Amino acid sequence: TKYHVGLIGLGKMGAPMAANIARAGYPLTVFDLNEDTKRDVAAATGATAAPDTVTLARDCDVIITMVPDGKAVRALLIDGGLADAAGAGTIVIDMSSSDPNGTRALGTEMESRGLKFIDAPVSGGVKGAENGTLSIMIGGDPAVIDECEALLSTMGGQLFRTGALGCGHAMKALNNYVSAAGAVAAIEALRMGEAFGLDPNHMADILNVSTGRNNTTEKKLKQHVIPKTYASGFSLGLMTKDIATAVAVGKATGQDIPFAESCLAYWADALEKIGPDADHTAVVDKPKS
Ligand code: NAD
């Protein structure tokens, strides 16, 4: 028998993830703060739209959160009463890119209520969510992860067990830091090259078969940065949050991380100048300080 799944957060990632869960035959109940989004996703997937999260918690065996950050997850689970409404033994999976220390603190509160809690953030973007090929970085009790594997496989191509609760979230933040640093390197190189007289499309071709190749050179320069379409599906606000999370992980563990700190300063400056809702690839347009 398949779990009754609840999915909260139906944005750019949550909506296609809901479609894949429903397609795999799981009974699904959905919720989003945005009523229009909730109605549209329920209609598109055949899921039930929950009137509120407490009702969703009472109906579901497994509850997935796919909201902007760990603060929103805490607001839902603790302040919003979801954890108190869920029956003992309910599994909660936070697939948002949350702060790992906040996740560990939440874990204690979930445990005291008899709930099972794991972190399972994702990488692969909107396309990966649509195709069900996300990489999923999972932290928490292996026995609980075993119980979730089939469900997670409806959304992910690769499932990684990274360690204790919070390790998935730490891994995700560090992945996005590496991705963000690579983006800055590629974008600054493009600027320098163009100013010197190189053709940016040609530069992208050369980088992509040379040692400078990275995710930005392959998937963002010609697709979003050079044509100025800025439609990758991942916002500047969320990217900057992830780099800040990585820096916080580094500081909390006493690491010397000047490069990560300057990367964060670069993105935080863009955030201030062009706002959190801009696509993260629009960082190339940020005005000079
Ligand atoms: P999004 O802004 O498109 O969607 C977030 C959704 O959550 C919105 O529909 C919003 O209304 C809803 N929401 C916010 N607070 C809520 C609450 N308290 N209760 C119910 N609903 C709430 O964001 P997204 O791009 O889908 O990202 C979701 C998470 O996935 C973030 O943590 C992000 O960092 C991560 N992520 C995004 C991508 C990407 O490419 N977009 C890739 C990997 C991971």
C-alpha cells in the first residue's frame, strides 16, 4: 500500500514534484500559502487541496515540505501547529534547501512529538523536478530513509545518503556555494574577455571543451546570460540564501573561508541591487559598486 502523501510548497520545484508523486499513484494532498497556486496544482495533478496545513497533517502518513527556507519549515511545523496535529509515527521530509543547524534543532522537537524527520534537499533545477531526475541528498535515521526510498525515487534519479540529520542540508548548501562560485568565475571571465575583444558565444564554446568548463558555462552562458533571458527558474534570493548557509556552516565549524565569504559578498551585493525575485543568472547585470 502506498502512503498518503502531503506536499506543502508548490512553487517552481514543488509543482512538478507533486505531478511526479501523483503520476506514481500515491494519494496526494497539497497546500500552498498562495491559493491560486494550490488550486492550479490540485487541478493539474488530481491531488486534494487541503484547506490548511493542520487538516493536511491529519490526513497524511508522509508530509513533504518544499518551501523557501528552514524558517518557513519551522513556521509550518512548530508555529503553525502541523507537528502537533500529525499522528505519532508520521514521517516529515524537508526537501527545501534549509539551514542544517536549524534542521537539527527541529529534529529534537519532532522526536519529542513521536514524529520521524529527515532532510532530503535536491539539485537539478526545474528540469530535474519535471523529469523526476533530481539528485537527492538525504540525512537522518537510515531506517526512516528506507521507508521513504520508493517515494523519493518518484522525484529523483539519484538518492544519496549523506549521514545524520542535517547532513543533506549541509551538502546542498555546499553544492550551491560551489555552483555560485563557478557562476561568478564564468561571468567575470566573460566580461573580461568581451572587453578585450573576444566573442562571448565563442568563449562559451571554448570553455565547454576546456578545463574552465562548469555548470554555468554549460547550462547558463548561452542559454540565459548572453541572450539576457534570465529564465533559469532559480531566484537570486534563494541562491544567496544557500551561499549564506554554506558560509554559516563553515564559520560554525571554525573554518577559514575567505573565498566563500567574498563569494557571499558578491551575491549579497547583487541581491541588494536587483532584488530577491530576479533570476539568479541576472547577477551578470548587477551595477558596479
Ligand atoms: P518558489 O519561490 O518558486 O516556491 C516556494 C513556494 O512555497 C511558493 O509557492 C510559496 O507560496 C510557498 N510557501 C512559502 N512559504 C510557505 C508556507 N509557510 N506554507 C506554505 N507554502 C509556502 O521556490 P522554489 O524555486 O520552488 O524553491 C523551493 C525550495 O527548493 C527552496 O528551498 C529552494 O532553495 C530549493 N531549490 C530550488 C531549485 C530551483 O531551481 N528553483 C533547485 C533546487 C532547490
